[in-house]
Amino acid sequence: MIATKDIAPAERARSTSFNEASARTRLELLLDAGSLVEFIGPEQREISPHLKIFDLPEQFDDGIVIGHGRLDGAPVFVAAQEGRFMGGAFGEVHGAKLTGLLRAAREIGTIPVLILFDTGGVRLQEANAGELAIAEIMRAVMEARNAGVKIIGLIGGRSGCYGGGGLIAGCCSALAVSEPGRIAVSGPEVIETNRGVEEFDSRDRALVWRTMGGKHRRLLGAADVFADDTVQDFREAALELIGSIGAFDLDRLKAEQVRLADRLRRFGACEDAIDIWTAEGIAHAEAVPELPADQFIALANRIGRASRDAR
Amino acid sequence: MEDLSFQHQVRARADGTRQSALVGVVASGNLEVLVERVLPDAQCSVVVRTAAVGFGDVWTAVVDDFVERFSPGGLKFSINDGGARPDTVSLRLAQAVRLIAENGQ
Amino acid sequence: MTSWQNNRVARDARIAAGAALARGKVVEARDATRLLEAVLRSGDRVCLEGDNQKQADLLSRALLAVDRSKVNDLHMVQSGVVLPEHLDLFDRGVAKKLDYAYSGPQSARIARMLFGGKIELGAVHTYLELFARYFIDLTPHVALIAAASADREGNLYTGPNTEDTPTVVEATAFKDGVVIAQVNEIVDQVPRVDIPADRVHFIVKSDKPFFVEPLFTRDPAAITEGQILTAMLAIKGVYAPYGVQRLNHGIGFSTAAIELLLPTYGERLGLKGRIATHFALNPHPALIPAIESGWVRQIHSFGSEVGMDDYIRARSDVYFTGPDGSLRSNRAFCQTAGLYACDMFIGSTLQIDLQGNSSTVTASRIAGFGGAPNMGADARGRRHPSEPWLKAGAEADPDGSALMRRGRKLVVQIGETFGDKNVPLFVEKLDAIELAEKLKLDLAPVMIYGDDVTHIVTEEGVANLLLCRTALEREQAIRGVAGYTDVGRRRDHAMVARLRECGVICRPEDLGINPLDADRSLLAARSIRDLVRWSGGLYAPPSKFRNW
Amino acid sequence: MTLDEIIASLFPDGHQIRKDGGVIAGSAKLRAGGRMLVIGVTDRTALGVDEALRLSRHVLESIDRDTGPILVLVDSDSQRMSKRDELLGLNEFLAHLAKVLIHADMHGRPTIGILYGHSAAGALLATGLATRVLVGLPGASPAVMDLPSMAKVTKLSMEALEEKAESTPVFAPGLSNLEQMGAIHMIWSDAAPLVDQLEALLADMPAVNDRRDALGKARGGRPKAADIVERVRDLALQIR
């Protein structure tokens, strides 16, 4: 295959909000122009076999686009969840498409995988199938990484990266996240329901974002790159990560153990993200959410937490 | 859910060479339209699966106007509808025709 | 001997009774109910200030707690019935009769209570009507108002949300009434004097700041392609041909879309400086990009909006501000400005009938009128000319003498043919009529009468009703933009085609607009975050609108 | 069965297994010889950052120190749903535990999960579902999503949901539903000594490859997953 130099319509990618774009548009603009080829596209009509039980509408691609394309000429596998269809949740077919992609990537061993998360977690109406699909994806991610595959998560969609999606993200080689991106296991409403509005007011969106949002995750080192909310920025983040990820081995898991233990020790008693940021030596921690992207990136780099070799 | 199907004879074949295209997403008040170039040039079909039951006559009117206006010969439109408003349906159908008229796969 | 100062004597007696609970004018919050029991008399007309943005909530609760054997059967005369306590007063029998203007969040409950006979209704007014009646026959005996701060003499600072306060105080204080203010804080010196101390008799310091809701914030992220198309049609099909510079916008998403298209689509059409330069409008965050791009020269406001304080302060060329730098709003003056000084009102509604009458009443809700009917009405008393006003007048009466012909205010109804939950905008018969029959009202609650409406804009096109010469033309012009609603599908296609030929109806393609270009990329801001960026960080949106 | 009964029945030849704040850790002697690392969650404890990190530490220490299979006993709540856990990045802690278990399994330390009580959502993903073979004990009551919560979100009545659950294993709680999915490989008998069943499994461990999709297909619980996985894999391999 002849490497085509970056012919992406960078201008469109630069002016398109990743947060707002559809799964397909994200991929079209993220990859080199015209290079996206879908596997089991919508015309195959591989819909969920379960939604009809609940008299709910199906989507032809079951809410996930998978395929391959090129990034600066080099081949990549891609998967993008559509966060607007059932909250991007994992169902049987949705999950199986990603599992198949990851298993192929493991066998090939050299082609990186980009996962554009946009999910509330398990799809309620097929909860058992969805939960298991997530377990299979986690396993497939680790098997692929073990075989040398770089797996990069890009998180900036409107449904965030919740539930099992958060666990899969935790299994990836590296993550890029934008300000509107969120990564967590339990959603804000779930916490409020379980703990009461005094502990967590899910309608206080500033609280939600500073607890789970992209900036906090970047400062914690849970994500390695902070992207501005454009598709072009995520493209550049993906390229940067592909270029910088090293090989996976047991030492990384040991390093992750140390990294997470250190986090618990330092911040385990903090009540709020602002306390954590303050403990990191940030002078006006309460102003972090308002920082523009360039200033925030400079700050995050100065704090210097990353998980690149420790995950 | 309700299934609806419309078949039309049309004046002319739709522009473009692309074999299929997809616009929209299935969500509340929204819909996806999958358009495929799979029919003879003088035919058009629209197949709908909708969450909003009992609006067959509105769909008929929307599809009639659409076919009259765009003459989408050779195209099959498959719709999954999350209860979109008629104007949104018209817009997505028009977007689908535009997208499949582009060059590409 | 006839006494001519009974009211003043009675007022002094009320104040004396209340003074027993006060230190100077200051009364502790815990004594608020006792204060009201001392000052109020059964059957009093009471204004319990309920604005859009500023609620005398502590005084509402205090009034609700009065001993019913001491105070009952009050006649509430207030513009906004918006807090649950406002209606609890009637459930408890503290109040009996109601004259009001707006009941947004309580619209369903007020309908039930009216139907159940819990409330004796005077009338539902527009703001200007109710304010006018404060000075004629509905003058309050006692006004319970809200302000941001007070000094110990009783000078009040209302903050950016001055709204109704000056009007209520004027009517009450100068006609032997008692004015009681709840304030968020008592300070040595107020930032500016909005209400002079000699009109204020008691001050109660609230335990927490009065409740303010962001009513005028529309998240650009929720604006649809349909709303963008409709906004493009309005700009190119109405604003541009009439050259509308002085105007009022409603608070819906369609007008928010217009605000966000001005610096992009409007700029491309070369309309900057030619349209939308002077507004009677609350500080809509969605207008920030247009202001920052130099479109907007001046805005006068009914009230303020949450999060806009710093922005307004820094843009005093555009907004009205006090010596302290913060916004000075005034509902009565802004309503008057909207009525007499604006050439156009554009806003959305819930129902439009075949004559063009519109209503926001549904069978189970009485939201009241607020200000829209004053904005959305031709001002028959207007005498000054302007280009849009004269042009509209000429369209309505092409054969009249130019020197004798009245102009017309442009009253534009904008909306998508189907609203929330696929409810059609166009109906054969307004729910307001059904409601009037059910409640035996003398008058159906029509928001804007059809004969005041000049244009209807939907995603299907623009209908110019000024050009219609017969009732039948008018009906078909309305059907002709009613899309796939039942009303729209029952159009006379031949007549609609004719109306299109003579320019009564303009389709997108007639205006050179391709519906497929109605894309969210046209919006100058696509998120609240974008608005913050446009404002240079001065706009501080409330938490519920954030995604960062 | 109680945890003590289960441990006694699994390891009649002796064990050093301790419980501490809902976390189980230790090792036990296998009848066939050698030892087995035993970890787990008990007393329906919610799995939060602290618990997950202790469990992963036990596994990592054992990887450096021991050989032999690893057992994960599960009677947990869901993940801990709290502000503190999410603030600290619970997703990383749970993923880390799963990764450590998966890595061990792939590198000569075969993993077995035993679900003997409750478990749900993120807790199940990080423990039982991260093992090679997940065994269910009679009476276990996993619930990915509980029906009352589902009723709230779907706006369906409990009766309607229960009726739907009759015809499909795909959403309702319960061991047999998860078994039909392929998530639970087998359900052991509590009438026979668990040690025999454990030894039989260890003697005949399935290959390290994840075959749960095929199980789900064979058992009729997941009609499409295995085929979709295969089709995508084939398509993707063609680009080599």
C-alpha cells in the first residue's frame, strides 16, 4: 500500500467539534481523507436482536462504526461509538464488533487500534449480553496489547465514557481526552441516588466535570494527552500517542500499582477535585476549569503526571 | 413500532455513483436514513420502521413530496425512526440524496 | 366633618404597629410573620413581588405562615405567580382574589385552582396593564418587595434585576401604602440607590439570597437544523427586506438561533449595521457573539440574566448601567420601549389558528401573558415614522394616501411546524377557547391577536399576512407554511401556489436558501463554552449549563 | 453456602486465607499438589479504589513469588458508587485489577472465578469476568442491572419486565441467565465436595483463548455475538 501523505481536509477537521460530531464524521475527519473502510457497515443491517423485545427502534450499525483507515499514511483499525443512539451503550452486536476487531489486531500485531469512546456503559435492555461483551473486549484489549498492539482511547463525546466503558478505557495503552470528555464508572445520577444529593448533586454540572471531566483526568495522569475539542486535535493526539507508546509487559502493571497506590496515598483524603489540584501545587486551583486549552496543557505538563509507562 | 413501506415510479435516476450512504442517528426526535442504489432507474422505495405509531398519512405526504421534488430514481431508502418530526424526516431524506450524489464508494 | 386623610392615618397606624418589631426599619427574619400580622389588614390588596428574576421568597413564606384569623381574604395584585407559596396562600385562605400577569412554572396548578374555585380571579393582564391598574384601581395597600441590599435608612439597591420594583413602590408608597423589603444584606452604603429610603418602611434581612433562575439562557448545543433554517428564513425574508433595526426578541430557541446567526450568516448577507442594532431585551447570553462582532449598539432590559453581570459591566456602551457599573433594568420602561420604540417583535408561541391568533395556553395550563402581547401588538398611538414601520403600513394598505397612512409594527410569529413531542403549532381552534368556555371567562386568553400578526415564519417558508386582502387568502397563507400538520395538509394547493407567485408566501428557494445549508456550523457559538469564549471569560454561566 | 463452608469444601487439605474488610487473600493447598493463590471479595462488599488496589497487589506479589493457579471468590456489591471513588479514578483501579488477573492468566497462572453470592456491574467485570473460567455456585445472585432500576429507566412495570424476562435471558438478573450468555462457564453442585469439582476443572482447564462468545451461541443466550466477532475478524485480517 502506498502511503498517502496527510491529505485529510484538515480545515474541516479543525473547525468540527469532536463533541458534537457523529461517530462516522469523527472517523472520516480523523483519518486521512477517504481512507475509512467500514466492516459490517449499516447496509449489512446487523441490528440488535433484543431491542424488539422492548419495542424500541434499532440502528443499522447498532451504534458503533468499526473499520480501518490510514493516519498519516499508516494503517490503523478504528472503532467509534455513536453516543446519541441509546447513549452509546454496549449491547451484544455493538460489543461483538469491537471484540472481533481487537482479535484481528492481536493476530496482525502491528496495526494500532483507535477506540473513540462515547458510552454510558452497558445497554440496559440487553444488560447481560452487554456486560459480557465488555468483559470480552477487556480481555481482547489485553491480549492484543500483549501481542504488541497499541490501543488508544479517544474520549470527548457527549455520553462520556462511563460504566464498563471506563474499565475498557483503563485497559487501553493510552488515552486522549478533551474538556467535555468524562471518564468514570458510576454516573452522576447513580451516585446521587446511592449517596444522596448532599454528597453529589448530579445537576451541579461544574461538580460533575471537575470530578469526572477531561481536565481532572488529565491532571491525575489518567489520560496522557489533553485535546482541544476539535477532530483535528484528536487526530494529532492519536498520532502523538502512536508515536510514543512503548511495548507492554508486566513491569507496566507493576508500575501502575505504584502509580495508583501513590495517588491513593496523596489524594485519598481529598474531598474535592480542587483539593487535589491544590495539593498538586496549583496556585488558583478553583480557576482550572476556566483555563483555555493552551494554558491548561501547559499547566498539566508542568504538573507532569502521565500513565504512559504505567498502565 | 410500526412498519411502513412506500413504492414510487419516478421520472429520472438519481445523480451520483456512490452505492450507499447513511445520514442521521436513531434518537428521540431523530432518525437514520440508509440510502442504497439498488433499484431500477425508474423506481424508488422508502421503508420505514418508526417508534411513533399511527402517523401513516403524514409519512405518505412527506414521502410523496420528497419523491416529487427529488426524483430519487434507483434508490432505496431504509429508515429507522425515533419519532422524528416530519420536517426532520424531509431534511434527512434530502441529506441522504445529496450524500449519495457525491462521488465515492 | 369629612376627613380627607383617613388613608394616611391608617398607614401611620400600620407602620406604628410594625415598628414595635423593628429596630429602626430593620426587622429580624424570624419576626417577619409577626410584622406582616401587624401591618396587614384582612381584605388588603397586596403586591407580593414576583418577577422573572427576583422573588420575595422569604416574605412569601412569612405571609404563608400568618395567623389566618388575623389576616385573611387578601387580594393579591402581582405580576408573577411563580413560586408554589404564591398559590399556597390561596389554599390556606390567606388570600382570596388574584389579579396577575404571568404564571409560567405554576401554570398547571393555577388552572386547577381556578377551575376548582380556590381562587377568585380578577383578570389575567399583560405587565403594562397590571402596572397601569396599580395607579388606577388596583393600588396595593402593602407591597412586599425584594432587593439585593439596603442601608440602615432603607435605601435599596435592587441589583441588576430591578424589574418591577420601582413601579410597585411608586404606586404603593405615594398612595398611603406600606412597603416592606426583603434584602440579601444590610450594608453601610448601597452601591447605588434604586429605591430611596423615604419610600421604604421596613427591611427584613433574608437568611439566604433570593432565588434567581436563568430563564433567558438557551444552550446553543440544543439548537436544531430546523431552527437554524427557520432563523435563516427570518433574517433573509423579514429582517433584511424591512431593514429592521429596533426590535424585541422572544426567548425561544428560534430567536436564539437568529442571535447566533447574525455574526455568520447575517454578516455574509452584508446586513451588519443595517439590521438588529437596538433591542428591548433581557441580556440574552446568545446575543454575546453579535455584540462582540459589533452588531448591537444598544440594549434596554426588563430584567437581568444569571451569569451576565460581569459581561454587562464591561459592555456599558451597550447596556444601561448605574453609577456602580451594574445593569439597571426596569420592566415598565422596557415594556413601553418594546411597545412604542421597536419596529418588530419576533417570538414563538404554542398554537396558531387559521386567523393567525396565537396562544400559549393549553387545555390544562394558564401561563398568563407576561409582556408578549404588549410587544406583539401594533401600537395604535405611535406617531413617529421609520422605514420598516412605513413599509409595513404600505404593504397593508397600498392604495391609501402616503401622508395619512398609519405604519405597522412588524409582529412576527416564528416556530417549527411541530413542537415538542410532535405537537403541531397550527390548529383549527385554539385551546384557549376551550379553556375560556370551561372557566366561563369573558375573554379567551389570546396571546397575540391575528390582526396584529404580520408574518409567520416556519421551516416551510415565510407568510406575509400584510399582503393578504381577504380572510381566505390569510387562511391559505397560514396553511401554506403549516408544513405537514393537519392544518397544513388541508391547504388549497392551487391557491397556495398563487400566493407564492405574488410573494405572500416565500419558500426557502424563493429566498435563495438551500435547506441543506442549514447546518450547525453556521452558529457563531455551538455551546455555552463558546459563549464564554466569545465573552472573553466575562460570562459566568450557572452550573447547570456547563460541560466543563 | 457460607464463605467458610465453601473454603472448607474447596481446600480440605489446608489453607491460609484471611478476610479483612471484605477483602479475601491468602493461599491454599491443592489436592493434586502445589498451592493456589486465593483472593476475592466477600460479605457483599462494594468494590472501591482501596479494595481493588489491595487485590491487585496480592496478585502482583504472587506473580513474583509463586506459581500455580489463581482463585477469585466473589460475593460483592456493585462498584462503590461514591464521589471519592470516582474522584480518584475508580475506573483505573478496577481496570488495573482486571488487567493483572488477565495478564496472570495469559502467563502461566490460570485463573478461576467462583461466584457464590452477589455481584454486579463494575465489580463483576473487575473480578469474576476477568478470569478464564467463571464458576457459579447454586444460590449465587449476580445482577448486572436490578429490575427496579430497569423499571425506572424503561418506564415499564415490574410485572412487564418479569414477563419479558421469561422469554429471554438477555437482561434479567440471575445465575442461569449469565450462564446462557456464556459468562458463567459452569455451575457446580453444592451437594458434592467442591474440592473434587475444582480438581476436575484444574485437570481439564479450557485453553487460554476467550471462548465465551461461542459458549453463548451454543447455549442460545447470545444469538449473534460469536458470528459477528468471527465475521469482523475475517474482514479485518484481510487487510494484512
